[in-house]
Amino acid sequence: LENMRDGIYTSHEGKVLNSLKVSNCSFIGNYISLWLSGDGGVVEVNQCNFQNSTTEGEFIVGWDYLEMEIRESVFRRSSNIYSTQGIALSGIQNLLIDRCDFFEGTVGVNLSHCGPSILKDCLFDDQRNAAISLPQNVDLVIEGCQFRNQAVALTSLTPNVQVQMVDSQVEAIENCSFLISAIQSL
């Protein structure tokens, strides 16, 4: 799916989307590759390639799902493209991002108002603002991830955020590894 405003767009107007599975797809040059607006249901994204969204575009935007899994996918931006986030999610009750690679852009993953969330075995390389941004109300476990060439690896500036990081590596950070204010636990 190439050079579109939205590669896949879901809007359910009060109806529940039971299941959406996207596997082995390439999204290139879209404004938003996956626009996922739901009232419950399950989303699975597996082995997809997201590349060079348009200026200020995002790869995956989603909210209000019971469960979302994003596995073995690559998110790559050209360093000369200004962008807000690679993935921006809100209101996901259970989230797993597993074995994904994020290259360049401004923010790799932005999560807010999410239930139990896991980032596992992911690589974050060369985000200009932060690899992970947690605006508010997130319970996140980061396990086996690698952060390199970041301005900041993780930023959280509001309360109601819980973060647990295990077996992860942070290297070559420009400003600070963690920019934290009012976090409940780390």
C-alpha cells in the first residue's frame, strides 16, 4: 500500500470490530499507514514493513481496542522527514509490541491511557526526540530492548505512569537516558 492518505482506515461508529489481522504487508509513503479507530476487538500486525511516511505522518495510529499485538515489523523513516510518531496508541487495554525495529523519525512509540503494555526485544535507533514517549496513564514493561543514538530513550512528564525495564541496553544518548517527572514507579 503506497502513497495514500491512509493505507488502511477503520472507523466503527459504535460497532465492535471483532478482529483485524494485517500480515506480510508493505506500507510506503502514506500519511498514516494504519488508522485504527475501534470500540473493542483485537488487532494483529505481523511481519510488516513501514517506510518513509509523508511529512508529519505516522505509521500506526490507534485507540480503544481490547487487545493489540504488533510483531516482527520494521518502522523506517528518512532522517530528513519531520514526523510526530512512528506508533501512537491510546486506550488499548492489552498491548504487545514484540521484535520490532524503529529507525529514525522523532518518536518511536507514543502510548497514553493504555492498560498492561509490553515492549519486548525491540530496537530503537536514531529518534530525534525520544524512543518512547508516555504522556499519561500507562503501565509498561520494557524487556530486552535496545536504545541507541537517541536524544532521550524514554520520556514521561505526567503522573499515572508505571514503567518496569529489564534486560535492556541504552547507549549513545545525546541528552539523557530517561526524562521523568511525576512518575509513580520506575
